[in-house]
Amino acid sequence: MTTKVSRSVGTGVVTVDDAGQSKIEWVVGGVAITPELAAEWLKRNTIHNRNICWPKVDHYAELIVADRWVDTPEGIAFDVDGNLINGQHRLHAIVKANKTVTMQVAKNCPRDAFKGIDIGLPRGPADFFTIFFKQKFGESPKNTGRIVPAASAASYGLSSGGHQQREVIALYALRHYKVIGRIIEALKGNHSEIYSNQLAGGFLKAWLYFGEEKILPLATRLGTEMWASEKDPLKALHSRLRKAKRPANRDERLLGVEKYAHVVSAIRGCLNKKDRYRVAGTEQDFGEAELDKRIKKD
């Protein structure tokens, strides 16, 4: 038979088998989690969870500090052995924010419960960006389909391999969405025949290194096709990207990372005041030396 019993944390379900043996299968309820308790629970985070996404922890902590954290059914979970199987980022955020938060806690979950966590319809970077944006501003973002892919391209840069976590890209977009919007507008992203995510991503990366004063005029020049001269690197870039849009042969095609490389090369040419009849790719992304205004030539 089955009966419900009251527990200190929520409501537990006790199952009694034919032999008269009973066990608590689930204990679920709201718990006020102090930073000290969160730190203690994190000691049980030993076997099942993924690597920590620290930008995600930072974002959660910001919400907690600002009293904008919303309690949801998705909270903290432990299996029957006491192992933490869900909620590591929330617990780290509580520790970082140094503030008590009430969250739903499930204890005594089956050992295999972790296999069913986070395997539904996966949320992509755009989904996370929308969620984070609503949490921060209380409204839905605009132009998500342009902003998030541009942020992704800038985040990847010249790295065509590896895998950026979806939340990292979403937070990158959230941090720079205003700049991305201005770049898209300058490049005439909704009308330009050469627009791509890599084009916007390259200008975003350059903007973050060199600032609006140097990069916005270049984006505007490219978007309006107003060349400084016949040897303007942006004119060469425009020509190359247009060919890649409608390639006459395989040699004229460009992969995404190759488009980004051409954008970096053209921007460098403009900043170095170096006229070019053509723009080739580069293996040198914008780097720390250029943050110090020491422009490296290709």
C-alpha cells in the first residue's frame, strides 16, 4: 500500500512492499538555502554533473543579488546515495552571491534519475539569450536571429573546432547586444547582399578591441559602399564576399571561419592605413597586443 507522510522538507511518498519493507522514494519541497548550506551540498557534487559554466554561475549570482531570482520546479536534486545530480550552478551562484535563496529540493531520487535530466528539447543559444534578456529587462529581445549568431561568430573567432557552451554564447550576446545591433544597422544586415554572421562577428570583435570611434565608421562605409579609394580594403572585402555568395566555382566559396578571417584582414588593413587591391584571410585574430593599440600586420 502507499501513504503520504510529512517530512521536514516538503512531502515524501512512502512505498510499502509485500514484505512490509518501506522506503522514501521522493522528498520534494522548498528549502531556504544559505551560502553555507550550498557550499556543504556542493561537496556531494562528485560523479554525475557536467563541467561548471562559470559565466552561467555569474549570471545566476547577479540575479540573486538583484532579488530577481525566480524559484521554479527545476531546482536541486540528490539521489538515494546523497549525490548531487542537479543544481550545481545554482548552488555555486548562492555561494558567490552570499545570499540565502529558496529553491525546490528533491531528495532520494533514483540512482538513474540523472540520465533523464536536461535531455528534452535542447535549448539553443537563442533560447538562453531570450530567457536571460527577459530575466534582466522584463521583456523579449528584438532581432534575436541576427544578434545571437553574430555573438557566436565573434565568440568562436578563427577557431573552427571545439564547442562553445550555449549559455556562454547567450551571455556574450546579452553583454554586447546593443553593440551588435548598431553593427547590424551599420552593415545594413537586413538588406545587404554580403551580410553574414561572420561579417557582423568580425566587426563586433574589432569594436570590442578598438572601440566605436574606429570601427563604426568602417562598418558604415561597408554598409553604404562608400569607399575611401579604389584600393580600399573594405571594397576588396565586399567584392570577395559577394563572390562567395554566388560562387562561379569552388575556389570562390568561403567557409564561415574563412569569411571571418577576411573580415579581420580587411579591418586590419583599414586601421593600418594599408591600401589593398584584394583581401586575403589571416590566421591572426585580434589579440591582446592590439588591445594596447599595437596593431599587428598580417
